[in-house]
Amino acid sequence: MRVNIDEIKEAGIDRRWDLPREALDAIVAGDRAGWRASGDAAVEAHFTKVDRRVFVKASVTADLSGECSRCLAPIAARIPVSFELTLVPAEEYEEKEQVAAEDKAHHPVAGSFDLAHAEEEAYVGRVVDLDPILREQVVLALPGYPVCQEGCKGLCSVCGKNLNDGECGCDRKVPDPRWAGLAKLKLT
């Protein structure tokens, strides 16, 4: 989705569009959790402009399917994503970065992350492309370790049975190798 900043008037502008299932799949398929899009994602965004800075408030609702990380059962999840960003012209953004770098040289601080610029993105020209920003925000909202239910017991490490369906009777105790030598001793 591209927005020409010249179209944004004083009251702002609203945009709504659907992110096609294929595009959403391209975003979430690279995630190690194995998500797949169940359909198109609805995107709503409100843009306001002050000088050349563009403020974006957006929300996305993505319906995804995948597998439980513990028992491999199929799961479905509705992932709500909402974010606010300030889009800054690239030349202004570079000037701020240069001033911040000079300030850090005089006042060194541990780490290289500047919290003041956490909610800012740079743009070039008169058109703002939301696709990379949207991609980043969706990936950040994905659960890293999805489970079918909070108390999921997973699979038996011996026979592979889903332990949510009941116990299998396998001995899953792993002996501590530090005590293995004592198992050879005979008590008389």
C-alpha cells in the first residue's frame, strides 16, 4: 500500500484495504513457528501530517493457522496488530542520527539503541510505502511458541502419543548420568 503524502489534508486521511492471503503467507511463512494465513487480512490506517512528518495509526487483523508447538495439534489464531509510527523524511532522519551520534561520542551510553527514535521510520520522496512497515509489525506480533491450550502436555518422548488424550504408560524418566555409576553397586 502506497500513500502520497500530498493527498493527506489537515483532517488526515483514512485508508482501508485487504492484504491478500498470498501476501500474508509470504510474511508469516518465514516465521519458524510455521504459521499459514487462513484468509485475507483487513488493514485500517489513519494518516495525519504535520509539515513533512506523517503520523500513522494502523491496525491489522490476521487469521492464521498452524500447529501447537507441544502436541502438533492444528490451531487457529486471530492475531490483532496495532501500531503507531511517525514517518520522517530521510534527510531529516539522517540529521537526527548524526546529532545523536555526536552526542553519544561526548556522553557514551551502554548499547546502541536510541529510544527516542523507536517509533520513527524514514521515508524517501513523496510516497510512503507501508508494506515493509506492515510486514515488520505483523512478524513482531506473532506468538513465538504457539500452544493449543495453556496446559498442553505435549507428546510422549518415548511413543509419541498426545498426552492431552491421556497417559500412555511409558517410562519417561531420564536417569541422571551423574549417578549412573551407583546403579552398578550391589547392596548386601
